[in-house]
Amino acid sequence: MSSSLPVLLRLLQVPRLGPLAIQRLLDKVSLATLTEYDATAFHQMGWTAWQIQRWFSPEYRYIDPALAWTNGKEQHIVDWFDPHYPPLLKQTVGAPLVLFVKGEVASLSAKQVAIVGSRHCSHYGEYWANYFATQLAYADIVVTSGLALGIDSFAHQAVVDIKGRTVAVLGSGLDVIYPKKHRALAENIIAQRGALVSEFLPSQPPVAENFPRRNRIISGLSLGTLVIEASEHSGSLITARYALEQNREVFALPGQIQQGFSQGCHKLIKQGAILVEQINDILEHLPLYQQITPIEVDHELALSPTSNTTTLKMVTTVPDYPDLYAHIGYSPVSIDVLAQQVNLPINTLLVQLLALELQELIVVEHGLYKRR
């Protein structure tokens, strides 16, 4: 366990301070220096009284169990400063500062390709998920997915069956395997030198807003993302979108024209995704395992020295989704109310809300959204 971990867990509890803001803060101020700051210094940085109070009085009922969790068999916490932090994920915008891992940590830094798709899929989708997962594993590539029902589980299971390595990224804590029916699959993934990974505290249950966050980790760990089957509004398209924003390859399997399961894949292909018919269609497009430059996002947090402290200045940001942002005020609002107001499906809305959150324009507290 690194010495930086307890401080990062404490920092992550500060309200209205997301991963991106913390990363930029730590580019200017070391963790050691931060722990020496007094309330005046934090006030000069622009922190509110509420943020300062939480920093000096953190919720150790969450921190202590998280640190103790590493005493369990094959249970690890990898933080931003740990040399084992996966390098591809570290290059992405808003990457988690802390990862909880069960299994082999080295799997997270191995060459990976994500396979995602619909929870409700056809036999066609099941067959090709099995085929491509198996072929990637034989090519010594780790298959990464989300342990969900449908395509995700078929991909994981195919790799486990040939004793290959696969990584499952969860939208819950690692002590709360979701769905429950995949507990045995999760255990087998670990047994075959793969890993389970989550940015959430081990006891955190699965909630809807967790899954877009999970999806950005799936694509962020991977050199490319293969979408096997996806309807036009499938959550799998969220992962594909993150892959594009992270400047990673997106692959899509075509299906029957009249088949609703493949509408999302056909849409991706029209937009430039690589049509996949055989394993070489993937392998020949994978970049070398090297620095990948993510697409820049139009938001910044400026840090400038003043006296012996650091001042945070918020730069004016143009919302990625101005129509949605216009419906969010300073009074908390639920996602159900927002869905009615902007007439969007929940899956689409969650993606847009996460984008605004990563822009640091809104915050989510107790499942409710409001402006910063």
C-alpha cells in the first residue's frame, strides 16, 4: 500500500472536487504539501467552508474499511501514484484516482481489447462474442468487459473456458458482485490470473449513475473496443463513445438489416467504426502499446501560485450539452424529472450528465443533480 493512498481517499471525500480537478491540483501541489496546509491556505485556493470542513474531518468509517480491505486474499488498491496504475487508463480524461482490484494487478497493464454488447442479445451475438473473445485470448490479448448479462458474460466465459485472462470492470464495489448470478464467473476470472476492478468502495451497491463511469474505465484500459450487438439506444454505445473520445479504435460486428439487435452496430459503422468479420480485422488495426493521446476536452482548471499557496480559478466552460445544462439549476433535481424535461432515455441522459460532471459544471449528491 502506497503512502499516498490514505491522503487520496481523504481527498476524494471533499465535496464538489472531481478526479479531473484533483489531478490538476496535484500537478501543482504535492500530497505532502497539501497535508501541511491550514484552513486559510485552502480558503485561498478557493475551497468553500464545507469542503475545508470535510478535509479536516473526513469520514474514516469509509476510509478505514477500504484500507483494511487490502488484507483480503488477492485484494489490492492501486492509486494514481502507484507504478502499477494502468498506463493507458492514466492517459484518459477524468481517470479514477483509486482503483480497487481483485486478482492479478498486472492484467490491468497488459494489452487489452474490450468486448461489449447488449444484455438482451441473440444466438448470433452469443456465438460471435465467444468467437472473438477466444481468438483475442489466443493472440495473448486480455479481453475486458463489464460482467453484465448478455454479451459481456459470454465474452468473459469464453476466455475463462480456455484458461485465458480477462478483466471485468464493475459498476459496484468488489464485495457486491452484480449481477449476483455471476459470482462464480467472477471467481473463475480471478482463478485464471485475470482481475476484477472498480473505482467504487468495496461495499458500494450498484446504482444507475455508476455504469457510465464503469464504461469509461472499460474503454480506457483497452487499445480498442469491439461492439458485438447493440440496439440504437444500448448502453454499449456509451463505451464506444468513450473509446472515440479517448482516441482508441472502435470495432463493430454487422448483423441482419432488419435485426434490432444490430442497429447500434450499423450506426457505428456508418460513423466510421471498423467493420469486423474476422479476428485479423481487429489485430491489424491495434496500435502499438505506446502513448495514446486522448482527444482534448474543452474545459480547463487554471492553477496559479499566490503567496505560498495555490489559487484555483475556474475557466469559463461551454457545456457539451447546453440544452440539458439549461434544465439544471442550483436546486437538486432527480434524473427522472430531467428525463421528462429533456425527453431523453435514461441511458442517453446518464452519458450527458457524466460529461457535464467531468466538465465540472454539475455535481451529483445523493442521486440528485445540481450546478456547481
